[in-house]
Amino acid sequence: MFRSTSRPKFWRQIIVLLVISAAGLLTSPTSFAQPTASERIDELQQQCDALELAINDLIDTFGDRYRSGQGYAARLDSLESELMLVSKRTSAAELEQLQIACSELRHDALLANPLLCEQPLLFVTRHQYKRDHHNSATMFQTGEINEASFQGGGALKTIDFSQDGKVTTLVDLPEGIVRDPDVCFTGKSILVSMRLNPSDDYHLYQLAADGSERQQLTSGEGISDIDPIYLADGQILFSSTREPKYCQCNRHIMCNLFTMDLDGSNLDQIGHSTLHEGHPSLLSDGRVMYDRWEYVDRNFGDAQGLWVVNPDGTNHAIVYGNNTASPGGVLEGCSVPGTDLILATFTSCHDRPWGALALIDPSRALDGKQAVLRTWPESAIDLVDVGNYDTFKKVQPKYEDPYPLSANYFLCSRMTGEGERMGIYLVDLFGNEILVHSEDAGCFDPMPLAPRPKPVALPSRIDLAKQEGTFYVVDVYVGSGMEQIERGTVKWLRVVEVPEKRFWTPESWNGSGTQAPAMAFDDFNNKRILGTVPVESDGSAYFRIPADRFVYFQLLDENGMMLQSMRSGTMVRPGETTGCVGCHDNRHQSIPPGGRAIAMKRQPNELTPWYGATRAFSYNRDVQPVFDKHCISCHDYDQVAGEQLNLAGDLGLVFNTSYLELRSKSMVHAVGAGPATIQLPKSWGSHASRLAAVLQDGHEDADIDKDIQLDREAFDRIVTWIDINAPYYPEYASAYPKNRYGRSPLNMQELTMLSELTGINLKDQKQASQISFTRPEMSPCLVTLRQQDSASYHEALELIRVGAKRLIERPRADMPGFQLDGQDAVRERKYQASQRQMQ
């Protein structure tokens, strides 16, 4: 659970929010209708009420430091007196003058806030990032798919309101971008990420507070280092593409969290989720909050929430939003001083990293609207839990880069009303919102350039000499829906790794999103089963797992069938011991090892491997042989049972025959890229699948069932495949990246010719089962032509045989003998080189 070290003054926060609500002072969306005189008076009165609350708070909080505070209060009293008189006469001219006077007073009184004017503000100027696939796609790294979207022309500047708003340029990059500044605890130096020109990539730099003494901290071709922050122990933490991996639902480079010393030594990757980790911020208790995009057996668009982690990478834990469908992303979380609240950006999946500002209380809930105290704009709170992962696209105006100055006053970037231009705004809990500064390109990342408190430095809990960590579960029967499972039912816990995506193809399979290349019928992940461990009679488990692997857990019954499954990932660092209370527990509880749980009274279990050496799961290798041995004598082409369900292993355009049959005919209930909400036990997987029911209960035909006797391993191979969400391919790499689905041995021109010959659109995903490269003459697309024995039949058959020959010469990833080639081999060399650099 998120928790700052300072205890909040809850009474103050509650009173402020009640006053705002009662007075109707929250910012309302822009109205295009011309307001009446009465509405203008009401609006002006609300502005005066909000301003009065702020002025009084600033006087109470800062005393003489809030210069002219009493003068501002007197000006406001005078203005409100005039407003009462005008409201009786409803003079348009007088009302216009009062609006101007109120605007001037708001500007003077709010910009006199000591949190603004007692030190310069640091900020960045640049154009808004160009539209791209996802809110994390802002790097436009050289050599990657969106490289051409980079737009240079940026600077790092300060503005000093104690010197009449004097603006000073610290770094000017006419062809480049400076981004993501962080001020050190002494206020004497600044960390930034800079890209000097389009042919460069983002690297980290440190410079003095006046812009001098620039020192480059990181380098590397085809590497992006962004989002740096200072840590309390003298190290820095940042996001980087140094372990190259790609978005599983598209083709974009992703980041993980790293730490290092300021001289570049002791580089350590502390995050290993399969997609993106970004926007870190340091908490007062020494931990780091960050936003994480990762999906395991769930939809791509609503799996981006706030997490916390220790600076050594131990104890990654959710804070808010991992199971919230809307907003699609919760970004840029930072703690509000003196409280347990969080200020963050609510955004959409397919948008820039902007949207609504949100004030969150994670003690109220870890998902959904219940935890949201308010939003900017006010109307955005009604979009939480409404619609899908892109609902927050409709928010206007858009905000980003939140920076809490105190419990009541926040800096941010916000649309100025001039297209996509962003300016620096000051918002507060009293209902005030004022433009602080704007420039032509746009202003981002505002923060004070001043000393700040240094949090406690947390000691490291890892031992890099070790290759494993330990994990404990206190009671698997504690958690969402687990009360439905009778105690004693859970016998085993399975550990499954979700490997990163290192390769991508131009062509894709669109099953619940873009798979590039095709991986499964309706999911993006491949899987690697690391093994199983026993669950004790009290529901506890204690076991060793390889360090720095992104894994998830499944609970199995006596038949090895899945009862419940995580749909997020976890990891342990070398030498770390970590754990949880139960399965999908409420994440507010924590029980350390050494209690009365049976499993923790002994040494941790070693993982029992799954039928041989650890490997990426392959349907063709690990499941199909069971059907070949027991089923295809009946369930094959030209067989009666095969017409109902064909379980042959013939290789097709994208998958093999049995895989497509089982999935398209709903014999398997996999969750696929399922919903954001936590799924109840037995709601999907083998317990909910028709295929598993047939394996257990038979075909309702004694003559058939007496001849089919599956041994334990054969049964286990099938139900395990179902329970790990029915993957097909073991690798993202492709032998045919430019062909249909990134998997077909026939190119686009050949598929077009074959479609014309057969009269079937073979580029349509619905027709993916029409070809057999294993037995070309059995291809369903040839049935009509074969009966005619026409020239078209022989020409079409020959085209399919061409594809079959290619698969022999160049096997694809679902076949023995597959080898990396072309761009995939280049990407793999880069990946391996990056791993060597971190050793």
C-alpha cells in the first residue's frame, strides 16, 4: 500500500473539499453558450469565493512571507461590495470592469504565493509530442518504427517572479529536446534527459542550477534514457530501453527502470515487467512510485496503473489503477506533501501522456472512482469507470506534469486554449486555476528550482551474487472469490514466466488487438512454465524462483487443473524474500515470513519442472502430439468426426489445424486478452472448457471411450495449455515477417493469386484455416476445385506446395529447426549485447 511518512491533517483536507463542494467552486467545463448577466454574476461571485479561500489560507500559512496579503484581502472585499451593487443594476459595462478587476486581483494574489515567488521555477519548452500508438510512445528512438515523429526545438528555462517574471534560458537545443528535469536535494544541480538532434537519442545529463557544468552521464547508440530522478543514497533512477523489448500489442520500443551511480557505474535493472515502466517519483519514505504498463492474460488498453518499489528493485506493489478500465492509464503519480494523497494524470491508452489531473486517496480503494477525491477539469471524475481505455480522450482542456507544491497548491502543464499549446498553470483545492506562464512552443515539467527535503535512504536488500530469490504465500484461500474454494482443494502452485517481446513484424494477426506477429488466437503473450511447488494444508507455500524474471502464479487442484490465476506479474530480486497474504488479496495486508504458516517452518521448495527442461511453451511441440496419438484416427480431414472437430496437426497460414478448430469452435474457454476486472475462480480455463469436460467425462459413447485412455501426462499437457491461456507460438521471432500475419510462407502476391483461383479471400482472418501446408491436397480451399479437377485446381495446389517447400527450407517458429534471421537476428544481437553490458 502507498504510504508517506508524514501523517495527513485529514480534517483540513476534508473541510477544504466540503467548502468547495458547497460553494460550487470546482472548475466547470467550458460552455459555448453566451452566459446571461445573472450567470456572469454568479460565476464572478464563485471566483471571488475561491480567491477568498486561497488568500485567507496563504495569510494563515505564510504570514508576512505572503507579502501584501492583507492588501489583497482588502481589494477583494472592495470588489465584492461593488459586485453586490452591480448585481442589483446588472450593468453590462460595470460587470465587465469588475471581471477585469477580479482577473487582475487573482493574478496578483495567486502569483504572490511564496511557493511560487520565493525561488525560480524550472520548466521545459518544446512542442507537444506527436500522436502515436500509445501514451508511452514519446521517445521516437532512432532505428525504431516511429523515429520520424521526433520534432526538435526545445529548451530548459527558469522564470523568477521575484524579478518580475524574468525568464532565463539554461539549455537551448534548436534541433533537439530537453525533457524530464529533476532538481537535486540541495537545489544546486539538475538532472535532465536530452536529445541533441534527430540523429541522437535521449541520454542523461547533469548540470549546475545556472545551466553550466554540463556533464553527460549515459550514452549508447539506439538507446533512450529518460525520466531521471535523484535517489537519497546518491544514486539516480531512470527509465531506459537498455533491455530492448517491444509493446506486445504493436511494435514500439518500451522502457524499464534502472539505477546507477552518477559516474555511470553500478548500473542495475530494477524492473522487469514486459512493457513500460516510467515517470518515477521519490516518496518521502524513500520508495519510488512509478507507472507501469503490463498485461498478462488481459486487455492491452486498461492495464496501466501506479506502483511503488524500493530503490533496489525489491517489493514492487500496486498503488492504484491496475484493474480500472477507465482511465486507460494512470501516469505521473506524485505524493502530495503532508498527506497520504496522490496527484496523477488520468489519460487514455491511445493518446499523448495527458488528460485530467486527479487527486487520489488509495486508502479508500485501489481501483475506480471511490478513491478519486476530485479531478481537473471537474467533469472528468464522471468518466472514471465509464467506457473503455480511451474514454479520457474527450477531456478538455488536457493537463499533464503535475507537481504538488503543498497539500493545497499544485503546478501542472495545461492547454492554454490555443490548439495543443501547453502553459504552466497553478491550481489549488479552493477552486482557483491560473495561467502562470506560456510560450509559443509550449511549457512543460514545472517545478521549483530550490532545495527540498531528502527522504530516508533505504538499505539494499539484495545480493547480486545470488541467482534466486524466495517467495511466500501465507494463505491461498484469502482473496477475491477464493471463499468459494473448499480448503484442501488447492494442491499445487504453478510459476509461469512471461518473456519479453524482442521482435516484431510489419504484418499482424488481429485477435483482441494487434499481434505482430501472430502469437495466439486472442492473446499477446507467450509463456514459459518454470515449475510447480506444493501448497500446504493451511494454504501456505514457500519457494525459490529465479531472480529478475517476470512471473505469475496459478493455483492447481489434485488433477493439475487451474482454480485461479494471476493476471499481472511479479518478480524477486537476487537474494530477496517477498510475498503476499493470499491470492488476489486486498494488498493492504502484509505478513512477514516466520509466522505460523506451515510452509515457512521449513526450507523453501525448489520448483518441480514441467516435463523436461524449462522452455518457451509451444502448442505444436507440447500439445499436438497428444492429439496425434489419441485423436486423429477419427478427428482428421475426410473423417466424419473431423468435420465436427478436426484435431490434425497440419500447418496452416498462421496456426495449425487443431489449434484453430479448438479456438474457433469454443472448445476452450481461455480468458484471452480479457477484461480489467479480477476474474473469479474457475470462471475460465480447464474447469470452464468443453474440451476438458470431454477428457474427463468421455464422448458419451462407450465404444469410443474404451479405446481412448489418456495417461496423466497427456491429460496434463492439454489442461495446462488451456490454463496458461492457450498460447500457440513459443517465439515472437518470425521466418516470414513481411507475409500475412508475420507467419505465412506465401507472400502477399501469391495469396492474392490463390484467392483468385479458389474464389476465397485467403487474406481474411476468418479464412485462416483454409490451407494445409503439411498435406496441400487436403486444403479446404481446394475442395470445390478438386472435384472439378480443373487447371485452376492444379495451379492452386502447386502454389500451396510452394509454401510447403519453403517451410521445409525455412521452418517457422512453430516448427523444429527454426532459426533467427534478418532483422530478428540483428535485434537479438543488440539484446544480448545489452545484457553483457549490465553484467
